Amino acid sequence: MLEGMTWIRTIAWPEADGQLKEAYDWQAAALGSPAEFTILGSLYPAIVEERLRLYRVVEHCPSSLTPVERQAAALTTSLLNGTGHCASGLQLKLRSLGVSEDAIHGIQHDPTAPTTGEPRLDSICRHAAKLTLTPKAMAEDDLVSLRTHGLSDLDLLDLNNIVSYYNYINRVVMGLGLRSEIATAHEATNAVPGDEANQTS
């Protein structure tokens, strides 16, 4: 249980049973234990399971966006939403992918005007920032500018899903008081559950 770490009651892994235990075990198979974000929804086991399923499918879109581009878009979103829990994990993911501290700082310093040194990556992050801060202002021209950097329609769909997903989970985290930071690369990089066929029943 996340005692003192959130604003609602949660159910610890040893106390879980039924659908909740199955969902916890599914994520724990790779991570070693259910993530704090997963535990946050534990009073409603069905949403825990569906969030894990959504997390997996969002992370496995077969687009040509690179892992760095995907995580940078998610980091931009989480920084602008002030969600330290998610942002801390995404920074660890980017470091594990070999991204320099200068490039990460180029996003952190001003997520609306990133300076990573890579024009395509900066364009992706600017798009994530606009969709996060001013969704009403989005226009078709925003996609045209990304296409000039080589993004296909599937890439655009993937980017949209990533930014939308992180806006969703950022609000879950902030609205229920999860303020801890993810401390290790293992926690950051192993939270996506494996194949459902391998899910413990």
C-alpha cells in the first residue's frame, strides 16, 4: 500500500486477490513488483488491468518513431503537466537510451521550445507541447510541419497516442496525490507488462 504517498486508500500486492492479483502479477513478472501507478488504481481492479493493457499497446505501436522520440514526447508532456513521478522515469529511460544530459536539459529548460540539437526531435517535442497545453489550437498545419521531418501517418497517430496517454496518466497521478519519483532505471524501463499469453493466472 502507498501509505502516506497518495490521497486515497490502495491495496498492497500481498493483500490482492482475483483480478487485481492477476494484474499485479502480470506487471511484476518483468518489473519485480507492481508499479506505484498501478497500485494507485487498486480499488477498481478492472481499471488496473485495462490501464496495463493500454500501456502495453501504446508502447508497442509499429511506427517508425524512435524510442528516443517517443520518450521525449512523453517527457515534454509530463514536464508541462508538472508530473514529477512520470517525468523522473522518462528521464531515466532517455538516459538508458544514450541521450546526453545536454539534450535532456534542452527539453527540461523550456519544453515549449526544446533545443536538443536535432531538428526532427525538437519538432516532435514542440508538437507534444502544443497538444498538451492548447489542444483547441491544433490545426492540420501542425501535422504538415511534422511530415516535413519525415513522419508518416502511422507515426503521427503514434505520437498523438503517446501524448494523449501521458496527459491522461499525468492527471491520474496529480489528481490522486502520487508525488514520488521513480528512482532506478530498472523501475523506469521494465514497467510495460509482457504478452498476455504469459500472464499469470
